[in-house]
Amino acid sequence: MKKIIFVIAAIATLALTACSGCGSKKAESEVNDSAKVATKAGKLDVDHVIALDRQSMFAKVGSGDYRWYEAQITFKNYLDEEGSDEIEKIVDVFQVIDQHGASADVTVWFFTHTTEGTEITSDSGFWLEDMPLNDEAIKIGFTKAYERVMATNYPKPHSRHCVLRKEVGPKEANPQYIFGNIKAQLYVDAVTGDVTDKSPSFNAGGFGKPLGEWP
């Protein structure tokens, strides 16, 4: 998965760690109730969860003070199996910079949703390898992206994961819904709806996709 730089004991050295393994702490803030209302027929609604989490961040810090980097979706079943549309978990990732004169505190916030409720955690550090999604014109919702993946002739990855992100790469591309794992991915353009099995951000000039980003 993505990587976060953590500031350790005021030392200038920054350690790079995988976000899936980072030790997060319970945030000292109001718990977001998105998961209680962002369901349809008892199932998590990705687009509604994202909208509510963004509203929560706006209310907390203001529009210009946070960056929305990812929406991570985990299915209950594998994409190449029947019944794979039910969602087990959604994690929205934000970064907030709190400026104090010449210095600043940088915090990465994780809004984790299941049908049981919502947990908000945070870590000090920087979120890397993504570009902010705040101002991106995302025209394709998650449900439509999933339908396009299921309708394509590409083989479905044996994975339970999808992430909405805008990769930092040698070629700038639209935000993508990326279904898959380190072995295979399907990309759905969040603006045009185009589907491909190669990263639009790295599929140029012979660049390969960096390793270590998938569960």
C-alpha cells in the first residue's frame, strides 16, 4: 500500500513505512457517524461515505487546510468470484497541515467504515505517492466503476481490494479506481470511465509500476 513518512522524536531522519502496517492511534476528536447513515439496504455506500467524510474534514479544518488522497475499498469476496459487490470496509485518507509560524504539524487521518460503525485514527507524518483529489472532477461513481470492471473482457484480479487515487508517476493521468493487487490490476478512469489493465500514470516510455503498493 501507500507509504507515509513519520517524524521520529524530532530527528531529521524520516522513516518510510507501509500505511497498512503503520501503528495508528485513536484520534482525539468527535467520531464521525457516516457509516450509520451511508448505507443502502444495510450495505456501505462508497460515494456517500466519501461525501460525508469530506464534509467532516471541511467542518473540522476548512476547505484549504486538508488534502484528500485516497478511498480504499475492501470487498467481502474476491473480484473473480460471484457476489463480490458487497463491501466489508471503506477507508478514506486525508492529510492536514497545521502551520505554526515557521514550523508545522502534519497529520494523516484515516476514516475507517464498516457496517458496524466508524473509527477515526491519525498519525504524524506525510502521505506519499498520491496527488490530492480535492479539486479533481470525478464524474464516475464507484458503482459505475465496478460495473465497468465486471463488464470488461479483461480477466478479473483475484483480489478483494479497490482504491480511488491519483498516482504520482512520470505521466499525469486522471484519478483512477484501481481494482486488484500487486499481481494484476484493472484501472477505471474516474473521469472518462475507460478501463485498462495498465496504469495510465506509468504506461508511458517503458516505465514500470512501482512494487510494494498492493496487499
